[in-house]
Amino acid sequence: GNLLATRDGRLCYLDFGMMSYADSSQRNGFLLAVVHIVNRDWEALVQVYQKLGFIPEGTDVKPIEEALEGALPDVLNADISELNFKNVVNQLGDIMYTYPFSLPP
């Protein structure tokens, strides 16, 4: 999917064939997730994913934290060639199919 900023400051998520509404707490969670990725704070990132309902409570999240650390580049110190958005999304997709991620209701 893609994110667009609307003229009135809202985020619009585009995914051909799938639509949803994200309330303000979800939008804040998405922003926090980006901050945690940039800061390489995998524990906090997984907590946000749980709070958003993407990872069920009670899941052993340590392997997910380790997978995220290994898959995502250090965006503050990486060479520009490492910051290919498509590659990052593909690696995230691999993690989400390996571990118990789900879309919240």
C-alpha cells in the first residue's frame, strides 16, 4: 500500500483491493512505528505493533525483535543504496509471514 497526506493533514492509506479507516490512535501508532524503526528500538516497535493489534498479546516477541533488527537497515548510518524502500518492505513482508502478524478487526 501507499500513504498520502491529504490537504487537511490526514493520512490516506491506499491499497488496491483493500480499504480501512485508521483512527487517531492508530495513526499515532503508525508514526511511532516509524520513529522506533529510525531509532532501531525493536522492543518498542513490537510493543506498538501489539498495541495496534498486529501481534497477538502473549506472543513471544523476542524472535520478532531479532528478525526486525536483522532485516531493517540502520537508516541514520546506512549508505543510500541500502535504503531501497521496496527491499525494506519486502523484508518486512517476509517477517510478517513468518511470525504471527495479523490485521486487526
